[in-house]
Amino acid sequence: MKQDDLINIWQAGNEQLFGEKKTDKKMITQYLNEKTIKGTRSVIMNILFYGAVQVANIILLSMNLSGYANNPAMIWFLILQLVVTIGILVFGIDIFYKLREINNYSDSLGNLIGKQLRFFKRPYEIWLILSSISALILIANVNLFIDNDNGTYAINNKAVFVGVSLAALLFIYGSQKIASLRSLRSLRAYLDDLQKGVLDQSERLERSKKKYLWFWVALALLLTVSMVAGIVLAIK
């Protein structure tokens, strides 16, 4: 065999080897990019949902301000809630646009994931706390509206009232926090796989999601039933 033939075979082998690696890297990047996009959809839905809660709170608070117009102590309490609600709404709009700026898919996937990780650790964590408070404001104002007795609202057992309110706040925050931690875990796995050029952790996560799918469905149903039961009891 001539030397030129050996060189040609060696070059063809290298082209095939590096071509396959290049294709694999492109496929890995595309796969992780799709997963990253899907991960942000749940965050956007969360922001939009609790944005709607702020609007509902503003409407309810306005109605309660009218209903408790002759109760100075209650009026100031409602005004404070209204100010907090507007502040939460403004913050929600701000982080919504921040997330849209972060999700610049013309940027490299590594930079995109890094920005999303920072978003989850700071602004979104604050949002989880504020949105949980807003849910509590919604529950409180539904009760205030239903149980308005000529501009007064009686709390029969203050200790139980405070305890139930704190439990509801922790429960709402905790359920959101669990979802946030899962998203953080996924992003860290995607970044690690991207750097290593493999899909080991990402595929492991997918298997884990399928394995615990029914658990999360059952939990979602339980939360829904609990919420409906709470509203029914509040109305009664």
C-alpha cells in the first residue's frame, strides 16, 4: 500500500471520528436546549398565575374597603394589604420581563443556564415568598368579604386563626419551593452534562420523572381537593 493511500485512510478516519463528535455535541446541545426551554415554562405559568391572584386581591380589597368603610382599624389594615399587593404585582411584572431577557436563545446554552441558575437563587426565591403571602391575603379577604357583619369581622379564637394562617403560608411556600428545587436540580444537571458532553444526569432525571409521575399527580389532586374543601368551609 502506498504512503499516500495510508494518509488518505488516516484523514478519512479522522474526519469521520471528529464529524461524529461534532454531531453528538450538536445533538446534546439541542436536547438540553429543549429541556431548558420546557423548564422555564413552569416558572412563567407560576408568575402569571400569581399575577392573576394579585388582580383578584386588588378587586377583593377594593370591595372590602367599601364594606368596612365605617371601621377605621380595618380600613388601615386593608390599605396596608392593598399597598403590599400592588408591590407584589409590580415585582412580579419586573421578574417576568427579567426572565424574558434572560431567555435569550441567541446566547450560548452554558450562559443561558448560568443566568437561569442565578435567577432561581435570587429574584425567584423572593417571588416565592411574596406569592405565598399574596395567596394568604386572598384567603383572608375572601373570609372578610363573606363574614362581613355590618363593617365588623370577629375572630373567635385568635391563636387558632394565627396558627392556621401560618400553616397555610408555610404549606403554600413549601409546595412552591419543592418545585423550584427540582428546577434548580435539573439546571445543574443540564449544565454538568453540557460541560462533559454527555447526557448521563439528564437521562437519569427523565427516568426519575417518569418513575414518580403518579406521585406528583396524586399530590396535585390532594392539593386541589384541600383547596376546594377550604373554600367550601370558608363559605359555610
